[in-house]
Amino acid sequence: MSPAPTRTPRRAARVVVRDAQGAVFLLRYDNEEVGPHWAMPGGGLDPGESPREGALRELREETGWTDLEPGPLLCTWTHDFTRAGVPVRQFEHIYLADAPGPVRELGPDVADQHRADRILGWRWWTPEELRHTDEQIWPPQLHALLDAWSPGDPPAELGHVPLKGLPDTVG
């Protein structure tokens, strides 16, 4: 068995967007190391950018929605994957945002960003669908975090979470 790759640290932020019924908006990303998976809009931080600023920028780039902002911090977590051929250890902040009104579609100008970010598709997931899916969702315990969260709660600190298809290489 070959040794685990050395991983480059990467800071990132995401936003869990929920509608009035509690459905969660997720994007289906493709990844060369772990394959397709579902995650919230988000990604790596630009130099000098705070996690909240990066979450807002990524939310707008990947959805086209300009009327939402990151709200409370739901959790932080660390996970490993490969991005553009580089093995990374990603330190991620995940914020909440509630979307007013009915379920929304993506903005009209996101196709190029989706191609660049290897986004394969998107959908709204009901709480029940999140609880019972066999699909890979990042973080894997998203449904439990959302079920347990109440306004005013401190953010959950998940630590390092091994992902399906990767060895647990904390260190």
C-alpha cells in the first residue's frame, strides 16, 4: 500500500441554503479522488478573505443569488480530497442562510462557473431525503447537524471527517 499523499492546507467556506419547508439546496460536484458528491455552494477562500466573505462570494458565483447572505455559523470541519491534481486538507466553515419565498432556480449566469468548478447539477433536498440517501453528501452528518441546530447554538466542531473512498489520514 502506498503512503498517503502530503496534503496542502486549504481554507474554504460554504452556505447551507434552506427554504421555508426546510429543504436544503445542494450542488453535485465531481472530484477526481472521491468521485461525485453533494455539497453546499462554496469553495476556497481568496487571499485575505474571511470565511464569511468567501462564503458570500461563492454563494453568488455558484447560484447567481444576490439576495442571500451567510447567517449563523453551523459548523466547522476538516476533510481531505484532491483539487486540480493537488491533494488538499480543507478547513471549512459552513454557514446557514434561509431563502425567502418559493423554491428558487439558479441565476442565469452560472454555467461557466459550474464548468470551472466541476459542478454536475443541483437540487433541493427535503429533510427526509437527506436522512435516508445513499448518495455521498459533504459533510456526511449534514442532516443530523440541521436536525439538532437551534438559533443561538454555538457552531459544531466536527474535526477531521474521513470521506468515503479515502483512508483516514489525520496528521
